[in-house]
Amino acid sequence: MSSEPHVPKDPTFCGLFLVIAGNAPAPIWEVKRNAAGCITEVRHRKNWPYVKHYYFHIMDREWGHMTIRMCGYPPFGAQLILNGHEWVEREARRKCLTAVKNGNCFVEGSDFAAVNRLAARLHHGESIGRLRELCERWIYSTCLCFALSHEDQKRSAFVYQYSVFQLELSRNLLFWRGTTMNEVYQKLIDRTRAPLDLKQVKTIFGFSHRPHHKATRGRQSVQVVKAVEAPSYDLTVFKVKWGNLTLKIYDKGGRVLRIEVVAHNVKDLRGGRVLDKLPELLKRMREMLVRFLGTVQAAHLAFLDEGAFERWSKPTKRGTRRLAGIDLNKARNRHVMDAVVALSTRPNGFTLAHVAEAVQQRAALPTKAYSSRNAAYDLAKLNGKKLVHRVKGSRRYKADPSGVRAMCAYLILRDKVIKPLLAGVVRPFGRAPKVQAPVDQHYVRLRQELNRTFETIGLAPA
């Protein structure tokens, strides 16, 4: 059941406006009694059963629409769900700033810099007290009172302790034209999906193209609102998921490209879960988002400087230990490089076991043929060439953006330039299709020129 039809139309309304009941899994106390009826044991059940939950939809004066999900059985576990965009929108309105929101995304405004400064306040320590006040304002008087009266709450000294469970952090890029955004985004996906091993590219086909017009500044576009209400455009989600962490880029509405980090369970951020740790958790997510964008950009814009292949093949030293160079003629080195590029988007880096598993999959090798010990040797060679580095104080590795850019350049050069051209030279020309993609037209012209070059130098393809 959706709460949208029941949201109060009065902008000054504040309070509870809807309660929805539903079943969901929850930790439940199991109580054992003896023959006399006395409690002998109280413990959590090992398996979480599906029990009745109540969803309290509240309109808060500062945070707007929020939801508190509460279990109907002791210890009455509760989750508070809110959207920071609601708080930013209301603060902007109080400061007389124009901000037009499309769903949970700002698409127009009179001063985006001022709106960004308001949003940045949620990352500071003061937001901890603000969130705690929000919980205290509603959870006891509006929700818990249905299960425990105020007298029972005081008598039992029932108090909630607050922690963070799930976080989302996003950055939005606003384009003047939807067609321009679509062109840029689709090229990014096409060039990055193969090097980064991104198989989770999901397309939801709509019914119309994106609007090719400039929206009036400061006013909400009707077409964009309709696009949110119904899937009237082609929506593409570029997603990388590692455990409980998800990094994704997707187009939203007509002209917005959103980059988002989702921590489905903040324990994977390794920064604690209590509410006081919120600024540190958000800081880690910001760093994660920046690294993700840097890796994607490096894979999208690959680059090899002059003499890179020659330097890679030369040996290096690690202390007094001499390490062999990277011979790209060997399949094992190519598989290792491909695996490192694919693992470069892992938020917390990758381990030797991750590299070994990725290489085994690519080379179809058994576990004994390529182990973590082999991966350690290969990563030491990449570390000597400044392509990867070891995370200080841990056993994990990370690929530098410059290293990803160089490795992607080699992979693209080998897989998308050299191999297709040589394959085309060996095979005779066939009948060309009626419709050719721009890249296919380039391949045909390059193949024709390469054939003429072979004739000039006296080289015959076998």
C-alpha cells in the first residue's frame, strides 16, 4: 500500500497521518516458564519469524515525510526512515531559496551553491543531535504509546539506543538537454562495461525519447514530472555491487545523471554503527564515491604514454629483491591485469584471494594451478610498476586511477584494435551489412589501409 495518496495537502500540517500494518521478520524474545508460571529463561529466537509490524507515516516540521517501522512484539524494535532531500528543501524554503525537486532530486534552483551548502550541514556533527531530537520527538509519544503506556515506559525505564543501519549518498549532474546526457551516458557504459567487468547493466525500456528542450530556469517541467510517475523514457542503471555496498550511476528524469553509493548495512563500512559515528560513515561514503568516479573515468578515458610497454617489460626492485618485468605476451600476465581492472571498483580494495579467484575464472584454471601465492608474486610486479599499491595497515590492495587508465588502455588496444584488425586482414572481405555502426565503419577503413600497408612492405597475412 502506498502512502502517497494520503499525504496531507496542507503544507503546514505536522503530525501522524497514516498507519499501515504488515508482516516482516524481526528478532523476538522467547520466554520459558515452569509449572508454577514463573519465568525461567528469556532469550532471542535463533530464526526470525514473520510478525506484525506497524508503519507510522508522520509529517515532521523539519524533515517532512518520515516513516517509523515498529515491531508489535517486545522489545519493540523500530526503524526510522527519512530522506535528507526533504530537510534540505524545507531549509531552502525558510531561507527564501528557489529549489524545484523531482522526486528526491533537485532539478532547478535559484542558487545551487547555497543549496549545496545546506546539504553539507547534514555531514557535520550537529546533525547527530538533530536526528536524535527527531527520534525523541515521535518514537515515544506517537509510536511506542500503542504498545506501552507512558506509565509503563517510566516504570520499566524503557529507552531506545539509536544506531545507523542503511545510508545512501548521491551526487547529481544536471544537463541542459536530455539528449546530450543520454549520449554521454551511453558512451560511458559502452566503453567501461567490458574493462570493468560490469555485468549488472540493466535497461528498462520506455515508450518515448528524452525531451529535447531547455527547461525554463526556476520552474518545474511537466514532462519531467510525468517521466517520474510513469516509465516514459529509456532508463539505464550502471551498477556495481560488492556485498552490502552498491555503487551505481543512472539517469533520472529527463536531464539528471545521478551517481549514488548505497550502504545496505553500514557494518561493511567498518566505522561503527552508533549514531555518533554518522559523520565518519558519510565521510567514508564520500571517499568511496570519489574513488568510484575516478576508476570509471580512468577506464572511460584510457591513456598510454610513450614507452609504457617497454618500461613494463623491464625488471624492478623491491628493496633488495629483484622482480621480473611484466611480459604481456604471456597469457597469465594479461589475465592478472584484466582481473585487477575488474576488481578496481571494490570500495575497500581487494585481497590476494580475490585476484586468484578472478584469474582462475578467466584462465579456466584449477585452484592449485593459480593460488594466492601466485597472485602475491604478480601483484608485487604490478606494485613495482606503480599500477597498484598496498593499503597501509592491511592486506588489501587498491589500483590507482593512473594504473587503471594504463591497464585499460592496453586491454582496449589489444581487444578492440589489434585483434579485430588482424582478424579482418586474415579473413576475406564479405558482404557489408546495410547499416553499419560508426565503429564498424572505422574498422573497415583501417582494415583497407592496413592491407595496402602490408602490400607496400611485402607482408602477406597467413
